[in-house]
Amino acid sequence: MYAVRGMRHKLLIFQSQCSRQALSARNDGILLKVTAKSHSYIYRACGFSTTTARPKRVGTHNGSFHCDEALACFMIRLTNKFSNAQIVRTRDSQVLENLDAVVDVGGVYDPTRDRYDHHQRGFEQVFGHGFTTKLSSAGLVYKHYGAEIIAKVLQLDVQHPNVSRLFLAVYKNFVEAVDAIGNGISQYDTDQPPRYVNSTGLSFRVGRLNLDWVDPDQSSEKENEAFQHAMTLTGSEFLENIHFLAKSCLPARSIVMECLSARNDIDSSREIMVLTRPCPWKLHIFELEEELKDDRSENWRVQAIAVSPGKFESRKPLPLPWRGLEGNKLSEVAGIPGCVFVHMSGFIAANKSFGGALAMARASLKV
């Protein structure tokens, strides 16, 4: 059974929540004030300027909205390229064609033109790095701009190893769920009905921000206001996630890694780890064992030395073109046989032989 309803094709453009006098001077997008724990952000939507440059315009569809496009619109406005961009809500293809970026509508995925839709037939894009969930508009924007956004939020260089780690962690802990729900992918492979209903997740809460059928005001202005609330909600939780992972999870990960590496000093079996400081450790154990390839294999590891004790940044990380690659693809790019993997942040790698590991280390010094 299918329910078919009419769509309003009226062009909907967000204007900033500023005074009428200010609006007459310049339309400059949406004012987004986001509080993430103790962090407040006011994006420059009301920063009126004397410049004549036209502000960028980002398009998405009008009508009912979902979590993925609300988050996609929020994230893309954090980038340098689309800072202060206007949000244009329409399904008019002629209007969309002339916009600077389009998310979740238009039937096109083309990052060279900043087109980020996932509804078209044959679309099967995934994030990579071992993730297999099909991307939504949020995941597409994050895949291409996530590292820049994280670096900007944390005021780090985009090449900083913490940015690489958080780029993957934020996707795993936040964005992937939005992608899955946006594509109708179940969390569990089972035909059994759930034991209880959970409507407390972000996507459910965003859904409830849509205009209710009993609301007397069904105007496009009211719909725009609701979408703005959805952007603010998704954006605040996105930023909270970044800060939580940066301030809590990364330091805990460093502690667990040190304790994991010190197992030889505890017991010759290497099966006992002593946690020297109380911290969240369970998830890190599995991730670090995978990264370190702790499988008792005969592989040789190459590990970069940190710039100083307690720092994540490496003195000489492995070459950027190698990072995130594995197996034959890595050997082909590096020109060194027997390569096993290079971590995304470039701090560790493995090769099947001593000679191969030594060649990887020597090649890294020349970059």
C-alpha cells in the first residue's frame, strides 16, 4: 500500500532571525546558536558586511524533512566554502541547478559540483575505512568535509593525527546511525519484532519537529521554522559528540594503549593487562587490538615515535598516500611488497617481512 500526497513546489528560502532593518540590508542565511555542553557557537549568519559578494546557496527539498538532510545542511555551513550559506528548500530542478550545493534532492551525487543526494537508482556509496553502511546526505557531506569541520571545531590543523582518529570515531559513533536510518537499514538482522519501542533517538526527535497534521498553521514559513529547529538539534548533538570524543575518549584510548603495550612487563603470556588509571576501556581494547594486529602473527610493525610523552602527534608519520590502505593496494601504492596495513593517522603500519618493514620506514623518512 502506498500513500501519495501532493508536494508544495514553492521556493522556500531561510532568512536570518535578525531585525527587519538588518534583513533589509542583506539576507545572510540562518542564525544558528548552538550550545554543546560548555561550548557555545554562533555562526556568522547575522554578520552583515559591506561586501557585494553573493552568499553561497545550499539547496535541499521542501516538505517533510528528516534527520540526514537537517544534519547535512548544518555541517556544510560549518565549512569554509559554505560558511553563512543560505538554505534554499525546493524541489524545482531549475532552481536546484543554479545553487552552489544541493543535499538530499536532485538525484545526483557529484562531489565536484557539491551534489549530495542518495535516492537515485544505483547509488551504493559507503564511507569506506571498513564501514559498509550506505551513505545518506549527512554521510556524503561528512565524507567530504568531516575532517575540515572537526579541525575547525577543535582548532587543530587538518593533518593533526587527532583529526584523523576523530574523523573515523565521529562517523562510527554518530553519523553512521543517521545514514542507516536515512536509508531504512535495520540495526539488527532479525525478523523478530522489537521487545519495546524506542522513540528517543535523534532521528525520531527530528521527525517529531515536522508540522503535525492537526496544526492549524501549515504555512511554508512555519515549515521553515521547524526545519531550522531540526538543524539546530542535529547540529548541537553533532558538536557535543565531537567534544566528548576529543576530551574523554581520546585520552582514555591513550591510557589503554600504553597499558596494552606494557603487558609483557606484567606476565609472559601477554594475556593480562593492568589498567593504571580508571577510564573507559572496554571498547578501546577491541579497536586497539585490531589496529595493532595483535594476532601473534609473524608480521613486523613500524611505529612512529610521538613528538613527546603523552602526545598523539608523531615526529614522522607514515606517508599520507599510504594511510588507510591495506594489502595489495598498499603494496602497489608504496612500491614495497608484503605490506599489511597503514593506520589512517599514519602512526603505525605492518609488513609481512623485516625487510619490507625496514623499507617502509626508510621510505617514510624520505617524504
